[in-house]
Amino acid sequence: MYIKIKDNQIEKYPYSINQLKQDNKDTSFPAEMSNERLAEWNVYPVSVVPYPQATYKQNVKEGTPELIDGVWKQVWNVTDKSIDEVNAIHESNRKEAYKEESDPLFFKWQRGEIDKQLWLDKVNEIKQRWN
């Protein structure tokens, strides 16, 4: 993963050696490009930063790399999801839980294999979990 700089500003990110070659079709490049050679073309490696841990209530989006102590580093932005986004996740998970967990108990109750309260307890537990 690379970044292309022009006039001390980010020109292109992400950037690749293949893009450098495409941008300079009349130039013959060596098969292996050192970081020093890439710097001659204002192309620099970007250090990969591990994907941050986030909850389902957060969005993670890659930000603009930052130059830290002479090294370009990948940046991750973690933001809270909106109430509507969180509610949509809860609704989707609740529907899935009903389908996978309470529906089988409902059909067992209908066939007389379990007590109705067992099914109702599962429904209430799912409501509590995804409320």
C-alpha cells in the first residue's frame, strides 16, 4: 500500500507501483522498486495499522494516512452509528433470533411437545436481548 505526494499534499491514496508505471508509460522501471527509488517519484509506503476493535454500534472507516515521525501510517476512524442504524440492526437480529430460536419452540408447543410458557419465555428473552 502506497501513497503519492505532490507539493507536500496527498495526490492519490491508495496508490500502487502498477499505477506509477501506468502514470509513467515512457519510463522503464526495475522489477523491484526500493523505497528510496519510489521516493524519487514521490511515492511512499503506508504502514498498515490493525483494524480497530469496534462494537456493532460503531462504524469503522479508513481515514487519510498521516505522516508520523517520517512514516506514513494508515488511519482508522471509529464513529458511533446513528440511533436508526442501531435500531435497524436490533430489528434484523431480533427477527433472526425469532426465526432460529423461538419459532422451533412455537411449533413444539403447537404439537404439544413443550409447555407454552417455555416458548413465551424465549420470546421475552429475545425481546430483552435486542431491545
